[in-house]
Amino acid sequence: MRKVAVVGCGGIGKSHVARELGRILDAPVTHLDAAFYDDEWNALPMDKFTDVQRELVAQPRWVVAGNYNSTLRVRLEACDTVVLMDVSTVAALYGVFSRQIRHGAGHKGNGVHNRIHWGVIKYVATYRRRMRPRVMAKIEEFGSGTDVVLLANRRQTHRWLRKVAAEQS
């Protein structure tokens, strides 16, 4: 495991998993929200965002966390492992709101980028029905030969991270 793409709905712990994997694998971690948004929440133009990702995935080791379905192909074609975090809608919504309470709004420098508005809530609430099938289709199409790890809840996620850590030591 040298090149890992962590994908899934907002509020489910992608940033946490990416930080832990980066530590365990001794690999640099990139949170796509940090690459896409500046401090005032201005978005990078999509062509430049795609170029940034192409540079990231050309490296020998990396962990990249974030969904961004429009550029998912870039990561899928380059990774050896996809971690698909697939928790329930209720758990994801809980994660979004509890993260807001724990960390407050704004950019925190550790992969936590909080900004709750109706669009975020709607995205999280409809992710499993709308976006998940598209992500799964892209994994099927562009993730050929890639190990896919499906994590359905926080307990399973913590158990898997412990297993990866044990395998690396």
C-alpha cells in the first residue's frame, strides 16, 4: 500500500483516516479541500485542480482524501488502494454537525474544512442515493487492479487501521 485514495461522503472521517494512514505508511497526506479552496473559500479552477492532482499522484507515495467525483479518475488510475468509506446517511450527517461543534467553522490546517450550508447538508443527505453509485461506477471503470477497502462504520474503520498498522510494523 503506497498510493491510497480515500473517498466517501462528507462527515465520515476521510481526513482522520488519511492522517492515520499517512502516519502508518510514512506517506504525505493531501486533503483535497485544502487544494481546492483558499482561505476565503474561493475554488481553484477545475483545470488547475486537475493538474494539482496529477502532480500529487505522480509521486511514489501518497494518501489523498476527498471525493471530487469530477476528478476521481485521476486518483483511481494512479492508486494501488481505494478506501471507500460508506457509512449510513445518519452517521454522515451526525459527523458533519459534530465536527462543526468540535472544530468550529473554517480551515483548520489538519484536513478539517468546515462550512455548513444547505448545499452541504443536501449533498450529505443524498450521497448514498445519488453520488455513491457514481463513485462505485468510477471505481469499477478506472480502478482496475486496485485493492478496494470498504469501511461501513467507525468501529470497522478503527479495526482496519489497527490491522494496517500491525502489518506495517
